[in-house]
Amino acid sequence: MADIVVGLQWGDEAKGRFVDFIAKEYDLICRFQGGANAGHTIVKDNNKLVLHLLPSGVLRPDKKNLITAGVLVDPDSFMKEVTEIVSISGSLEGRLFVDERATLVLPFHKEEDALEESARGGVGSTRQGIAYAYRDLYQRLAIRVGDLFDPKILKRRLKDITEFNNQIIAARFGHPPFDYKEILNNLEIFSDFIKPYVVDGVEFIHLAEREGKSILFEGAQGTLLDIIYGTYPYVTSSHTISSGALVFSGIPPQKIGKVYGVFKAYITRVGKGPFPTEEKGKWGELLREKGSEFGSTTGRPRRCGWLDLPLLRYSAMINGVTHLVITKFDVLNGIDPIKVATGYELNGRVSELPPASAELMEHVEPIYVEKPGFTLSLKEKNYGELHDNAKKYIEFIEENLQLSVNYISIGPEREKLLIK
């Protein structure tokens, strides 16, 4: 059986620290979508490490890790991360695997992303070329990892995709053409680097499942950034929801067990788009300061606001969440009162779920309740040691979502994750 970890908000829910914690219970950890636009922050032995491409289980030497077919592989990011992890924990050969079906991000993808982001005034892109690499995948122009090892296929496809992208960025932005030969030379170097890790991901994961290995999928970004079910058009370019793990890995639905839904005790987002509970004044600044809310990939300050239960209901519903994980609970320490949105009002109508339209969501009025604040010593070892008001806040969430909160994070370190 396989379990899935997904984010229930606009990403940045601290999924990486949760995956790092529970990875000890699994044999194989799989990253199933996105690319180097992700930023999973893990703290080990007081050292902070940010992973952009590699699964969050790579710091555990006894675990295997797979980058599935749905992930976009940026050669520069991959080589940098692998080199860094090897320097920390030793060789990754036999522990890290990459599906040969995974798509490559190429230099013109990142350049077009940066040019488009500047032209549109900052819609929230991380400038990592994600949208444009996925575009070329669906245009049937993409270069996949397996193509690196067939010189004829690689040269033919690289010529086609380079010509296509040079025409676009020249016509739209007057950008000079990218040198096909330079890119080819770099890819030939990369092919030697990545070759020890490449496998047929479908065969690999199904063999692990048949052998009774326990499998954990982790996504990047969050549910509300899903290309279909997020706050379109302010979304990413892949399926961030739990069913995306099936599509992007080739594992069938009957093999799925638990779905862990991770969310912050408040909520944040980066870039433009609707944000009903956003706090633009002192409370937003306080949450940003206490939560160190700056992007792992971009360093951009995140917009901050109160917990939004309509969005969590929606996310829990479409992901089929079985277990809730609340992170950054310590950020609420000492804040009094704490506001929570339980519904929306729009044109005189009250709803417990968000509208499908981002334009309509811009105009909803959140319906708030206020909960009493609490103090934490941050030395708590179990749920029972939490302040009574902290427990009441968690129980209020459980009652509204009709789901149990199973884990509560009161700090980034592994030992700061309480099991309820």
C-alpha cells in the first residue's frame, strides 16, 4: 500500500518537515509532481536544508527515494542538490532513483518564465521554467530523462525544442537565440551525472509494491495551486492534489491507503490571487515575523492571514484526507484572540465552501469566530501537555472539518512534532 502527503493550502505548509519525520515508517519516498519551484525545508541537527527537487526522505540513509515521471528535472538544480546531499550523508547511488519518463527543464524555459513574470507584473511564478516545460511536454516537444542516453533522439528533439522556444522568445521579447550546441554539450555532461540514478519508474514502484514495501508520496505546492482545482489562474502547472500521485507515478487507486493533509495553524500565499482572510495590518506582519514567512525558493515575503476553514473543507474533500497535520502551531503562541473563518458571505448568501471562480473569491467576506489565545513552553512532549485553549483550538478545527488532527508541529525540529 501507498500513502500520500498533500498540502491543503497555497503551499508552504511545512510538508517537508512532516515527510522527513514520518519517512522512518516507509521504505520508499516518492516525489510526484512539480519541479525546482518547490522548497521543502528540513532541519536536522540544527542545520537547515532546503530541497527543491529531491524527495524529503534523502536525509535518511536507510530509505530509497524516487523522482517520478510527473516531476520536472532541472539539470542545474539536480546536480547541485545531489552534490550537497552527498557531502552531508554520503553516496546516493542505490538510494535515489529518477524515472526515465521525467521531463527536463531547459535554459529557455527559465528565461521565458523570467521574462513573462516581469511583463505580467508578478503573478507569482518562481521563474524556474515550470509552466513552459510542462507546455512543451503537452506540445510533444519535451526532452525526457531517458532521451539523454540515445544521441540520435536527443539531438533531434533538442533541435526541435530549441527552435520552437527561440522563435517564441524572439517574437515576444526580442531575446537572442539560445545556442543549441551549448545546451547539447551541457546535457551530455548531465547525462553522465544522472545516469546512475535512472530507472523505469513504473517498473520500480510496482516491484516495490509487490515486494510489500511501504511507499509514501509527497507533493509540492498545495491543493489551492492545483492547475484545475486551485484558484485559477493563480495556480501552478501540475496536479498538486492526492490523485496527482496516481497520474504522475503510474500507481493504481486501489493501492492508496492514508492521505495526510498538511496545513498551517494560519494561512499564507505568495504572489497575486484571492486571499479572503489576508491580514494586511499588524496581525499579518506579526504572523510573517513569527513564522519567518519568506519563500524557500524565492525569498519573497508571503502574504499572511487567519485560518480559513472553507478552504480546508474544500481541500480535505477533494483529496480524500484521512489524517490532518497542523504545522507552525507555535506561531500562534501568545496571540490573543485568534480569529478563524468558518464560512463566507457573498451577495447575501452564506457558504461553507469557496466559489470555483477566483474573481468571485476576491469579493467574499469571511465570517469569523474568535478563539482565546494560549501560551506554549515549546517543551511539550505530547498532546496532553498543551495549554487547554490550544487543545480547544484544535478540537474546534476537528469539529468543523469532521476529521481528526493527528499531528501537531510546535517547531521545525523532528522532536517538535507531537502525535495526538
